[in-house]
Amino acid sequence: MKDVIALTPKMPDSWSVVAGLYAGGPDLDVGSVHDGAVVQLFGRDGRPLVSLEAPLLVHVPGEAERLLGSGVSAPQVPYWWTEVRASTAVPEAAPLAGSVAGRLTALLGGTVWPPGAATTDVVETSAEGDVTASAASDDAQLAVDVLTDSTAVVLADRPVVALNAWLSEVLRTVTAGGLALQIVTPPHVRLSLPLRAALAGAPNRWVVQDPGCGYYDGLSGAVLRWQNGTFAPARDEAGETPVAEAFTGAALAEERQLVVAYRVLHEPSDSLVLGRALEAAWTALTGAAPAGWGTAEPINLRWSTSQLTDLARERSPEPTHLLAVGDPGRPALATHRITRTENGVAEDITLTLGYGEDETPPLDAVEPLARALVTEHGLVSMLASLRRGRRDLTVPAHFEAPPIPLSFTLGATDVRSVGLDHARRPPLDLRPVPLGPEAAPALHYALGDGTDAQAWTVLQQLAAHLKVDPAS
């Protein structure tokens, strides 16, 4: 899909949307918006040409710059983010999307990304592609670039491909249908951390176009071929899958990322407020609370533990998946999963923070954070690690060194299950620090300073001794 985004200080109302849809000419039969969600312009063959998403009100500073690049001139928050998607299958679709977005900003002010895409021209379509307009229905054709019996393929070219509401819905739909989602990009494109996590398991893939080998997997480097309606690993004469030179040839980043992954567990109650364990970690490591939260990118809502608690209650007993972002001056991003379990309400959180070459990650704050989570938030376990990676937390299409463990904390309940004496004496040169009540402590194991990969071996031996999975 070719994406054009209108960033406007005023909300696109029904009249401005109608004006935008007239970019295809005055003879359009414009239908009503289905539940206020999406309007699609279709060709006579039923193929979607342009999809106009529901406008999103963004209250969080820095989201346009994070996802569209530092050169974007977004209005001051709050502003409205409206995505217009053009099919790559019809040549007229891209200029039609640019005219739709350009007409919105002509009426409402603001700016259009990418620069130069906005016009107010009437876009003529070929006879085969004559445009009609109607509201998207629940059974509307899945608006992807290629759809086979096994795979939905999306072509994307923007600075950062993020887990926006549209891609989240595509992923949900293809997963429910037993299909794979494969996102194909040029090599300069990066992924956001939430989208990387969503694509991290087979059969989904990030497919990178490369002049040297054709295509490769942006997360593993495996050379890919289009085979039987999907991108799959290529095989050489020995039956092995080669790794693309473009994936391994880039120098490792000198910037670093601090990653803190932890689980807390609460007893269910009417007074329970969720998100406080995330807020505590954010404040301990950055000195401030998160700036915003939401269910997709751009992250649009001001930080509010009460609002996210209300959403989780509304969705219960189904799990709730959330995202949080920090102030632009200190890159920080979290994924947050809330689930009902047999023992209560669990929050699984991964908080990642970015640091430049001249910045020092706050490693000395990790143990005090573990102590606070134990005593105040019901910590089950926590794994802190350090990696070389981009300060802006985006994922490039080349090899990045894996994180190196800094510490592991085991909560009091699991320490009691393992046996305190046993947990205190691993067959390693480790002396855990007790956290919390002396009679029933949690244990914090320091594993290193994040520079020696041998810490992975130590962590594996510790996990075997404790009979736990640090990644869970």
C-alpha cells in the first residue's frame, strides 16, 4: 500500500471527508462511513483503490517525528492523524490518495506526509478503474497488496513501519484465517519495536528487497524466494539457507538499549488500578512517568492508569494488549499485556529505553527498581538486559547483537516454591541479594554489566537450578 497521512489541527468532519473523496471527480457515489471506521473507494472490478481511515486524535508529543521522521512538521498536540492508503495495483490510486489528503489539509490546515504528495487535483481513472465509493463493510475485501491461499502480503515504504490500527486488524484477520502476514519493504525502512514483536514468529515475516539476493528476512537475514504463493527460505545445493550479505555487512550500533522485562501479579479486586508497575519502572529509570498509552501506533492518549484499567476491565476476560511511550527526549517504549489467570490479574511488561554513545544507561537503578516492584507491586520475575541498538528504538534490516543479561529477579512466591536455601545457593559464583520481607524474600541475582555474552550461560545455569523460564 502507498500511504499518505494528513496531520491537521482540526478534526476532519463529514464535509471535509466528502470534499476529499471528490478527488476522483464530481460523479462519485459517496456512501456513508461504516460505524465511523473506514471509507473505501472501489474500482468497478471491486478492487479497493483508496482507503480512508477514521481520524485519530493524538495527544502525545513526538509521535509524528518518531514514526515519520524528524523532518515532518506536525501541528502542536493535540492534532488529528488521518491515514489514506492507496492500492499499489492501480497507477491512479497513489495520486488519488495524495489528492484526498491534500484536500483535507486545504480545508483544515496542517501538513501532509510524505512531503510533496499533497495536491487538490481531480484524478482521472481509466475505464476499468472507474471509481465508486461506499462504506467498508465487515466482509469487505481484505485491503492488502497480494492475497494468496496462504499469505497476505503488504508492500510498505515509509521511514518506520509501525503497528498501527490497520496493520493490527490485518494481522488479527489473517491469523484468524490461518494465513501468514508478510510485510515487504525497501532496505532503508525500519520497524517499530511493537511491530517487530508481532512479526517475530512464523509464519509471519518482514521481507526486505535487496539488489544482491532479491529478498531476505529482515529479522534473521535468511535469503527468501517467492514459492507457492509465499516468501520462504531459499536453499543452496547443500540444502542450506544462505544469509544475505546486506544483513551481515552493516556495522553494529554504538548506541545502546536497556531492556527490562517483568511480570507482576495482583489479587483481583474492584479497587485494583493497573499500570502502576509500569509507571514505577518508567519513573525509576527516566525520572518521569510515561507520556502516553494506546492500543496501536501512533500512541495517542495521555498517560492514565485509570483509563487503561477501565479498558482492561471492559475487555476482560480476554487479554488486553497496550503500548506506552515516553517523552521524545528520552526514547522509551513499552509493550504491556494484561491477562486474567487462575491466581489473579497479571501484567507482562517489556520496557525498552534508548541511549546514545555519550549517554550512560542507569544500570545502578535496576536493583532498586526490583526492590520497589517486589515490595509494592507483586513482582513474579524480572530480567534486565543491555544490548547494542539504535537509540530511537527502531529495528533496521540488518543484524543487531542480541541483548546480554544484567540481572534476574525471582519473586517471593517462586522463591518459596523452589526453597529459600536452594535458591540462595546456585552452583555458580552468585550471591543473590534478598529483597522484601526477611521471612519471605525475593532474590535478585546480578549477572554482569551487559558486556560479556557469557552471562547467557550463567543465566541458563541459574534457570536450570531454579527450574524457571526467565523469558516467561
